[in-house]
Amino acid sequence: MIKRILGGPSEGRDISYQDIFKRGLDMLDTKTQSGELVTYDSALALSAVFGATRLLSDTISTLPYDVKFRREGVERAFRPIPAFLDKMNRYLTNPEVLNQIMMSLLLDGNAYIATARNRTGDVVDMTPLDPTTITPKMKDVDGQQVLCFESSNAPEVIFYTRDIAHFRGLMKPGEIEGMSPIKSAREMIGLGLGATTYASSFFGNSGIPDGIVEVQGTLTPEGAQQLKSSWKQVHRGASNSHKLAVLTEGAKFSKISIDPEDSQFLETRQSTVADVARLYGVPPHLLADASGSTSWGSGLHEQNVAFSMYSLRPYVSRLESGMTEILRSMGIAVAYFKFDLASLHRGTTESIDRFSKGLMSGIYNIDEVREQLGLQPLPNGEGQKHFVPLNLAPIDEER
């Protein structure tokens, strides 16, 4: 089945990022108002886009995960863990599979995974697909609308959710496909690419000299070169900066500054970082731009917590739901896939203080704190008790 989806033999070949996006995603092959062609590949040439997608995909794909279920209100580990979660793909590591799912979501807004199954229906292999080759559709089957998929690599075959798992990003109401962040912000990205191209051209091909030395009369080419070399020898380098220049025989030095209109590309490039950070919901300071970081909190811990809540958690939830649906398709109805998002803050002073205060005030019990720390509950229900200080009493109680 995977061979038919990929459009060729899958045995004996490696799967790489270029394989997943091998067509350059020509669905965006129209130029923007800035004159720049915005594709997924060209968008990644913008350092802010590359940085934001790398940050989100690497962070989520390397999170610890497990399969959980609840018994008597307590979350427990589901064992044995399904075999495909130990080894998702024969060629790729598990973080690489999850990373490609995230990259598809961050670029295209959709991620598709071909699920190979054995005779009992259990998933034995997961292969990331090029999202531009898959089209989800609703099809009437026996009077009911059923989600199916068409592949440009196998246009004669209809695939169903048993064959392909679909992870969606932000969606418009009534749609069954996610929205591509790159397509939605293509003009902004084109502007950033244009500013980068202009900067390269300005400094590489049409750079303006720092200054001009004017002399009376006419200089021979040899004399001009000698004057230039002498000036560089005296004033070039950090150790000679801001030294007094002495000009003789009527020579004059004129400093050349960049025209304000030409220097605006620097501001444009800076604003692009903030725009990309806003596009992906990433704190600007994590993209090396501290100018807008205070809006995410006054301290580094607050900003990192905000990053987990507002940037990571939406994508984590989407991946958890998609992986749980795969478990459901295997007949595992009581368990669910879960990332350990709390591991990002585990062991920090702020988290320990929060747990201590929560225990002392009766907000948490010991098992709830242990769960946040990635530990198993205490035996015999000992960790389910809540504790409060003995000197507390209702304010309306008479003494």
C-alpha cells in the first residue's frame, strides 16, 4: 500500500526531508508583490522562518511520550506499549518521523502519514508523505459521507483513514484541510526575502565606499592607487579607528552615508523577524530578537512557560489526538498518546515552589505532583490524600 501512495518502490531506499518535499511545493509558484517567488523551500531560506520551524519541530519531536490510560481517576502507563511506537519507521528514528510531521504542519498546515499494517490490523510502520501530493475528500459510501484521500502518485486509487493518518493545523470552518502558514503569510515572507536579496546586492555588487578623498589637479592611476594604499595603511583596522587624519596640498575628505531610503531595508528585515514570530506564535527572544520579548513576561521563566502554553501546546494536542486516533484504529480504545510537556520545566526552582505551595494549600495531592514529575503514583492510594495546614478554618465558624 505504501508503495502505491509513494508512487514507486519503497524497499531499499532512504527517506529524507528532500524526499518528502521533493517537488519544491510548486503550489505556491506565483510571485508576490515584492517580486519574490515564495515556496516552502524559499521561505526556509529566510532565517526567521527556518528558526521558528526548527524551534517548534525540534522541541516537540524530542519530547518524551508514552501511552496512558486512567483507572479510578489516576493516570497510569498503558503496557505493553504498541510496538510501532517503539520503532515508527524502519529508516527513520522516532524523533525524525515526528519532526517531519511537524515540518509538514508548520509549512503546509497538513501532515499525512502512510500506515502499513499487518494482518491483524496493527500498525507496523509509519511513513511521512509529501503533503502536496495528498488531497482529502469526502466520499459517499453506502449513503454516508466518509473521509478519503487521493494521491497524485496513484490517481486511480482511493485511500481511507486506515491507510493514511491526517494531522491538521489551523482550519477554516467547514474545511477538512489545515491552512498553510506560508501561503497565508506569503506577502510578508516575500517582503523579507526581497529585503535580504536587496541587502546582498547592496553590499556585494553595488556597495558604496565609506568616503572620498578629493585632491586638486589630476592624479594618474598609479598616484590614485598609491594614495588609496597610504590611506588604508594609516586608518584601516580597529586599532587605527577614530585617529586624526592629516590632509595636505588641498586634499579634502568627504564621508558618504547611506541614503535613508536605502537604509530602510534594515528596519524591514528586523520587522520580518517579529512578523514571523507572530505567525508561528513564538516568543521573539527565541528567534534572537529581544525587542518584543517583554510582552511574553517579565522574566525568562515566564516567557518559557508562555512558550509552552501558547506555542507548543496547540501542536502537541494535535499530534496527541492524531496518534490516539491511530491507537483507536487498532482497537485500543481505553488508552491515549501523551507527550510529557511538563518535562520542559521539570526540576526548575519555579516548578518546585509551585508544587510545594500546591501541596501545602491542598490544591494538589502527592500523586498529582508525582504525575507532573513523571513518577508513578504511590501504592495503595497513599498519594491521593490532600493536606492542609491545621490552623485553617472557615471564616464563618464560631470559636
